[in-house]
Amino acid sequence: MQRRGFLAMVGAAFVVGCNKVAETEAGANLLSAAERWHMGAQRLLRDRSALAPEYPRSKISPFFRGNGSTDPQNGDYQAQAAAGFADWRLEVRGLVDNPLSLTLDNIRRLPQRTQVTRHDCVEGWSAIGEWTGPQLGTLLEAADLRGDAKFIVFRCTDNLNGDDYYESIDMVDAFHPQTIIAHSLNGEALPVRNGAPLRVRIERQLGYKHAKYLTAVEAVASLDGIGRGKGGYWEDRGYQWYAGI
């Protein structure tokens, strides 16, 4: 926990200053090199499948706060929420040979993983919660992921400042055993503030990578041409793409 907390603090400090640094070409190149070193060092020093710490249920935080979007008003989200997300679909698409359109019931019927983990926000707060859902790798295997797929893009229904939220990871994190599509928090359906009805959990990365309000999982060969090409809503605004802790 101490190591994760320290790295979260360092990540927060880095992000606070990165926008101004990234305004110059030299600064942008420096940040890009530092990010590549960070990712390479972490994966060299730790087994790629090494698990983030998991905790007993007695450690679950009494309240798991929401952050960022906590009640989307765009599209038909409010109508979907009022109907208990009965018509919600999660698409698995892109570079797959067997595209999927899954209902919440389909997702709950898949093999499930439950994990009690700590969420570290780049803003400096943390919370422990119990998450349940199928492993992302299970969905990708069912969709027959193609060999030319290099990244997974998470599409979301929430919109910030006129831009749709999205995130992305590479295949190492996509098939990590703790990367799940969560539909439950602490044994109950996800609250709206925490991303109902579906959010991704990527337990070895900072909180902004854990995209909420999921509508699609998209396999792509490149992140170019998606958003501003940096791999995520916040990354397009200066955050690190690889936020490993």
C-alpha cells in the first residue's frame, strides 16, 4: 500500500505540471520519453501478470466517492438509468472476427471475478472497494480478437466539455487477470456516481484509466485518429497514457 500510495502521489505531481511542460516541443518529447521509460521499467521489474494488492472485505471503505462524471446528462443515459439499464448493450467490436453485443444479463452470466482492491486517484485520494465482473480477456477471446489488434479502446456514454470520454490500454493490460468489466461494487449494482451500469477496472493503473459508463470495447491497431490521438480523454489534455502504479 505504501508503494502504491507513493507512486500515486508522484503521478499526481507529474500530472499537475505536465500541461505547461508539454506546451513546448522539447517538453513534449521529454514527457513522452519519461512515459516510455516508466512503462518499460515497471514491466521489466515486475511480472506482467503480477497482481495489484487485494484486501479482505473488512478493509472496504465506508463510502466510495464518485469523480469526474457522476451523472451523465447526454444522450439517453437518464432514460436508460430510469429503466434500470434493461436495454443497455456493451459492444465488443473493431479488429475482431466475431463482434458481440452483450446485455447486462449476458455479462452477468459469464465467468466472474471478484476482487477487493484500492483505487488511487491522480488527485491524491484513494478508496478500497469490492468489484465484480468478467475479465476483459474473456470477452476478447469470445469475440475472436485478431492478431493485428494492438490496443483496446473503451468507449463511454459520458461527455465532458463537448468531447466523449474514452480510454485505452495495450494487450498486456487487456489480458491482465485483474482487468475486468465491473457491474457490481461491494456486492450491489454499480451506483450511477461510480459508472453504472459498467466500468472497467485496470487495477495496476491510476483511476482515470478506469473508464465508466461503458458502451463499447473496441480493438484497434493504432490510437491515431481517435480523439486527439493520445489514447484517452485526459491524455489528450496532457496526462500520461501509461499510468501504472
